[in-house]
Amino acid sequence: MSERLNGHTLLVSLIATPIRHSLSPTMWNEAFAKNGMDYAYLAFEVGNEQLADAVQGIRALKIQGSNVSMPNKQAILPLLDELSPAAKLVGAVNTVVNKNESGHLIGHVTDGTGAMRALQAEGIDIKGQIVTLTGCGGAGTAIAIQAALDGVKELRIFNRDDEFYANGEETVRKILEDTDAKVTISPLEDQEAFKKSLAESSIYIDATSAGMKPQEDVSLITDPAVIRPDLAIMDVVYAPAETKLLKFARENGATVAFNGLQMMLYQGAEAFKLITGEEMPVDYIKSVLF
Ligand code: NAD
């Protein structure tokens, strides 16, 4: 790395807190080195209080672009100059592009496109399919919006009766207003409706934090009868690598069941393309990260 850095090196940042655990710096810097690009990627521990200064810093220092993670994904919206259509619909940004270094900052969201590419990498196309989705927080919203934009036939969202439910209702309203997709939201507590939806779906996406620390012992699917060889299952959680849901799916005969590592990789690849204009060498990065 030290051999690569010089007076011309361009910077891409990541602003979030906590952030020291993130795989993104490794992913981006390995990709820059592999592509022979004169760039560096650094993580900055920035919360909402310092966010306006950090965004001004992106402009002042001509940082090429930035990834944005919690707790800044929504808070950054009013600080930017322009939003992509998906970012506007989702109401969150995970990628900022400093267009032509002019200080004109455009916010994008690549979690949804990253999830669609992860499914494609497993041979699954969402187009024309019936999909059951649990979760309507940040990840669930981005996935729901992108699935609708990409031509899902029917999207059935389930969320437990918590503070995120109203957000899910708002997402349904936006999707119905702006796309042709058929979409519904129902309480996860209605287990019969959830099981019926899974029985009629070809894809199940779990976009909740169930399965992730401190909820390692939680799987939203507990009935082996709903696991079928032709039901593809994607869990957005990737630590632990095998969540309780994925273990349950494997033990009960699921043929395609995978974690959120690919979504993480492809949301990064989409951001990489937006900020640098180049393709991330995803196969190489997979060999480094997975
Ligand atoms: P969030 O806090 O915005 O939303 C959390 C969601 O999980 C809500 O819908 C909530 O109702 C639901 N939930 C939590 N615990 C639950 C439980 N026990 N039962 C039912 N529902 C439950 O979080 P987020 O930003 O949407 O992230 C959700 C998960 O997705 C996290 O684990 C995060 O690490 C992961 N994620 C992965 C990627 C990736 O690239 N793979 C990207 C973004 C988020």
C-alpha cells in the first residue's frame, strides 16, 4: 500500500460509527491495488453531530466519493445536492458521488441493487416472481424498492408489530404510487399468512437483524414444512456466516440458501462503479473476503 500512495492519490471515504469492524476498507483497497488504480479508501468514525462538517470536508478536500453507513444514512439526505431516484424513494443514502470533484454531491443507495446482483449471482432473477420479504428497516426498504423497480411480480412484506411497521406501510404506498409492482405488508404475528405467502413464493429474503448478534438464536422460520428445494432463501445477515435461518434451511433440504456477504460485496461493487467509473474485480474480491 505505501508503495502505491503518492501526491496524486485520490481518496474515497466511509463515514459511520461504529465502523472499525467494517470489511469495506479491505474490499476497496484490495480492488484498487488489483486494478492498479491510484486511489485509497479510509474509514472515518463520524456520527450525526459531525456529519455536516464531514460532508463539507468531502467538498473541500475533493474526496471522490464516500460510503455512508449507520447512523448517517438518513441524516445525510438534506446535506446533499441531488439524490438518485432510488435514494429518493428509499429515503436513505449509502454512497455519495462528488461529481467531477466540483463539490456537487449526489446521493445513491446501492443496498437494493447489491441484493439483486447477489440473487443473480446465485442464478435467481426476481423479475416476474412472487417474493416474501421480512423486514422493513433500512435494508428491507432498499430491497423492496429495488425489487419493485426491477419487475418483481408480487412482493409480500412481513414485519413484526414494532416501530418499523409504519415505515413498511409508507414503503408500500411509495411502491404502489411509483411502480407497477403488486405489494402488501402484513404483521409477522399472523403466522398463517406468513406460511401461506412462503408456500406461494419462489424467493424468501430475510432483511431483519434476526440471526445477528445479540439475536443469534432467532430464526423467523421455525416450521420445516415451509422449506422447499425450490424456495430460494437469502439472509442479509453475514455475521455469523451461518445464521439460525440458514442452518435450519440447510438441515431441511433447501437447495439455494445464502447469507448477506454477496449483497455486501455487490453493494460495494455498485458504489465502486458509481464513484470511480470502473468495475470492481468481484471474483478476486470474493477470493480475498470469502
Ligand atoms: P434496521 O434497524 O433498520 O431494521 C431492522 C429490521 O429488523 C426491522 O424491520 C425490525 O422489525 C426487524 N427485526 C429485528 N429483530 C427482529 C426479530 N427478532 N423478529 C422480527 N423482526 C426483527 O436495520 P437494517 O439496517 O435494515 O439492517 C438489518 C440487517 O441487515 C442487519 O443485520 C444488518 O447488518 C444487515 N445488513 C446487511 C447488508 C449487506 O450488505 N449484507 C446491508 C445492510 C444491512
